[in-house]
Amino acid sequence: MTIHPSHSPHETVDEAARNKAAHRSTMVSVWVNIVLASAQILIGVFARSQALIADGIHSLSDLLSDFVVLLAGHHSRKAPDADHQYGHQRYENAASLVLGLLLLAVGIGMLWSAAVKFHDPSAIPTVHSVALWVAITALVSKEVLFRFMLAVAQRVRSSMLVANAWHARSDAASSLVVAIGIIGNLMGYPILDPVAALIVGFIVGKMGWTFAWNSLHDLMDRAADTEEADAIRHTLLATSGVRALHDLRTRKMGDLILVDVHLEVDGHMNVFDAHSIAEQARARVMAAHPVLNVMTHIDPVGLEHPTDRSVA
């Protein structure tokens, strides 16, 4: 028995509010990154700080990732069509994969650029003190931006926005490393500036690999985590008329979950009552969990209470 999703006015309002909040937080990030990237790269060139220039490039990657998020957010809101009958939510998974690959590429580029400097340490210049003030300003700005974006991402339950928020946090961490490297350079240890750039490259690359790997698994129908699957199972079993269940399967669809399950009901009831139980079970799951759709199959059982044969 297949139960198709329906959308109440309440759900539409919630989705509209989710999209509005996501768009607003991303636009804030766009403007912050435009200002910071421009300042970091220009001042980095003037102050002869490779670490600050690398941090500016990282901010540029943040800006590009913001546009990827905006594009994915636009497409993921499209209604189901003949080619995408479950909707377009996986645009968010694809966007997170792109963000991860972008970070990985930027990190590798930073590592290479910094490593080249170690071939001739004597050629590393002393940076200008203005680079330190720019690095500190970037550090504070990125940390504030991270906290703002993460709060919005958690409120609207968007993994794509969480990835973008942590992208901002990675830039805050890199700005801290850059500030330390610049301080070391100003204290007479010029090698610390490319060392800082090297550390920034490693931070960015590692985070990119993590995001890309997780997003790839989501695109390959990775199941919901055990805690969420157990919660869905509990909601189904708590539905009046459901005696047991088995073959519970889940798969990620953007930030939502698709559920397939066999529900065991009293075999003596008529098909209308069994259908009503399936609808109630679906409605309860949809109301309590981030589930896009529930596909149910009714299995009739005798009067005895069978053992729950549910699987994760």
C-alpha cells in the first residue's frame, strides 16, 4: 500500500519560513565574505603576507560556496515532476558534495603554495603589522558569522546550511592560525608565515574531504542514523492497530528521510480499516519526524501478538 505525501497549509508556511531564513543567512555570509576576501587579499599583497593571502583565498571559496548554496536552495524547492517524482531535495546533498570538493581543492592548493616557500626560507619577507589587524578582524567576523549561520541551520534543519556554517568556522580557525603566524613573523621568525599558510591548507582540505565523503554517502541512499530509525519505529508501533512491523528501511533525501515499512495488522479486519491504520501511522511519522514520505505494506496476522521482526 503506497501512501502519497500531502502538504497542509501549516507545512507550506513552515517550508516558506525555512527557505526565507536560509536565504537571509546565506546573503549575510555573501556580503561578509566579499568584504573580507577583498581586504585580506589586497592587504596581504601590500603587507607581503602569504598566510593572509591564503586566508583571503579561503574567504573567496566561502563566497563561491554561498552561491552554490543559493543555487541548490532554489532548485531543491521545486515541486516533484515526471523526472523527479520524489522532489528535488537531493540538490542539497549534491551542493554539500560540491562544497566539500571545493574545500578539498582549495586546501591542496594552499598546501602546495606554502610548501614551495620552504625551498628558500631566506627569501621570505617580513610582513607589515597591518596584516595582523586584518587577520584579527577576519577572525572575529568569521566566528560571529559561524555562530549566526549555525543557529539558523539548526533551526531549519538543513545539512547544507550546516556545512556552509562550518565552512565559516574553518575560516575563523584559519584566521587564528594566520594571526599567530603573522605575530611570529613580526617577532623575527619569518618562516612562521608560510607555516601558518600550510596549517590553513590542511584545515581546509580535511574539512573538504569530510563534507564530500558524507555527501557522497547520502547520494548513495545512506540510511538515517540508528537513533532516528528507532524513533520512527517507536512512532509506528505506537499507532493504534499496528501489532508489529518488519523490513523498516530508510534513506536520506536531502535533509528529509524516505521510509519503507511492512505493518502487521489483525488479519480479520476489512481492507478499509487496515488502510485507515496505515494512514494514521504515516501521519504520525510525518508529524513527528523529518520524513518526506512513508510507503507501507500491510501484512495480515492472526489474533496472537507476533514478535517484532523490525530491522534497522
